[in-house]
Amino acid sequence: MSVAAQGAFGTQLGFKRYKTEGQQVPLPFSLEVPSDISGSLRAVISVNGQPLWLAEDVGFARGAEPVDLGAMRLESVTPLSFASRFDCDGTEALFGVIDNDAIMRVHGQDYRMVETIAASGARYVAEGDDRTELWSKGKSAMVIVAGDELPECTLIDKSAEPYNASGNEPGWNLEITETQVDVVADYGALTRTAPRPEVLVAPGTYLFDMPGINASLTLREQLCRDNATGMPHPHRAMLKLDDRELHGCGGDPSSLLTGVVWQIQEVANKEVIDSTTVTIEFSEGGRVSGGTGCNRFMGGYDLTGEGLTFRQVGSTMMACRDALMTQEQGVLDALEQVRRFDIDDAGALLLIGGPEDNILLTAHRP
């Protein structure tokens, strides 16, 4: 069994291999990682070098104290080669190769796919089941399983996404791509480029050292709010440039929203009705979904440098008792008015808006 922890930039925070010696699950393990850095855990059980059982994307928060992740659920795995990942409003679809066969994996089930004629893009149908298909068109795809079409699917390609950090007074920006680092400072008057260095990991920080351009970037994993827009970011950034230290924020604000089903606890400063579960989940690709305690809702969201807004939010139409219907309307009304978000000191998500810029919804991690 091998266990690995990964942080930002694909950094390996810790790795350990265990010999199970014929033991059965549950298998205890421990792994040491740098303090004050969050990440995700991946565990694999292999037999004769072949991975058979997998648990992945088990997140852990930053901190200095030991964390008990509890029991991790393992799923049987057959690795896909050259796999593309699509996000279909929270449902993941994988398309890759096993033993030279094209395979689509959805809901843990594999479908052997055969290419067929398409007016554009690449279209595949399941062998023996023309009601299951994948039609890929660049960075989007249509996925149908047994006649049921999933919401619009968006290609997930984290490796191609640049990392940005910036600050004000004087204005500076730094972009890290797969191959290089571009620095722009003094409102564009100074520009420098260096090959991307290896990232160094220390407790609570990531460091990119670029002596060739007399610069270094230190990222501390702490919430940072842009002092011009108030937009929260996951990292505090400090750029050393010659003899100057320039401060700002780094990272994608959307990473503060995605990857968790937020539990809404207050709607317009009123606690949700006891025994009801009210949730909101942000998916990659700009999709949002959740529950009001009565019906499900779904729609889209836009996150820009200026704030957060929701669009085309609709819900199912099941009737509930009056109190639940009132709560549901409060949630939907709040989403229409949201203009920005914030994270408070306790880690709660605050959705803010309305004519008086009030907190409209308060949600916590489960």
C-alpha cells in the first residue's frame, strides 16, 4: 500500500509505502507533511505491482496538529491511459484507453466505445448500446448514459492553467506557466522572464527562487483579500525583486469555493429550519447546484475580478410544507442578489449582496 499527499503546484508533501503482509482492511497508516499547508491524500493498494484499490482526493486542512481523516473508502480501479477528465456539473466522466480499447467511465462503470461519424469533433457510442455516447468538441463534450444526457461537460485540464499573483501600489503581476515565470512590475515599466524553477516547500509556504532575474516569490497559505476589490484569494504573496519586497495575493479565488458541499446554516441571518439540509456546491466549469431543504436547484455562476454572481438558477417543483417553501424562496431570492463572497475567520462561506451589501447566506464545511 502506498499513501501520498499532494499540495499546490503538484508538489508532493509526503509519501510512504507499507507492506500489508496479508493484513485485511481497514489498514492503519500515518503520514508526515509540512505544517500549515493543506492538500489532498491518495492511497493505493497494489497486488504484484498492479493497482487494484484506490482512494483519492481526500482533502485535509492546513494546521500544526495531527489530523484524523477517519475511514477512507476504497474503490476498485483499472487505470485508464491517456485519460481526459470532464466535469458534468459535479459528475465526472473519464475517457481513455484500456488495452487499446476506448473506454468511457461514468458513475464507476466502464463502457467500451466505438468511434462513429460526426459533423464536427469526435463522437463515440458504446459498443452494443447506441443510447450511451460521448461527443467531444474541443474543451466541451456531450455525455449520454443509457439515454440520459448529463449536464454540459467541460474538459478539466489543470496542468495547462497558469498561476497568477499580483499586488497594488506599485502594481505588479507574476504568472507561472508550465515552462516559465513572467514578472511585470511598476505598472508595466519593468518586465522579466525566467525558466520555471522547482517549487520549494516549507511549513506554511511555497517558494519559487529565480536568481537569474534577481527575484523570488513566496506564497503563504493564508487567506488574502485584494486591497482594491476585496476579492479573497488562497495565498498571501511576497515578491522579492532586486532590493524590494512587493506584497499581494495569489491563486484562483474559485479554489476557495469548489471541492466541497457547503452546508448553509443561515439565510438572511435566520437559521435554517431544524432537521433540514440546505446546501450549495460550486463545480468547475461555472456550474452551481444544491438543496433548499425542499427542492434541488441548479444553475451557473460567474466569478470575475469584481465579484461573484449567479445566473439562470432554477429548481425542481416538489411541494413541501409552508415553512420549507418559505425557506426555499429565501434561498433562491438570496442567490439572485449575491454580488461577492468572503471567507470569515472560522472558515465559513459568506455570500454577500443586496442593496445594503449584507450577508445573505452563511455556509460551513461539513
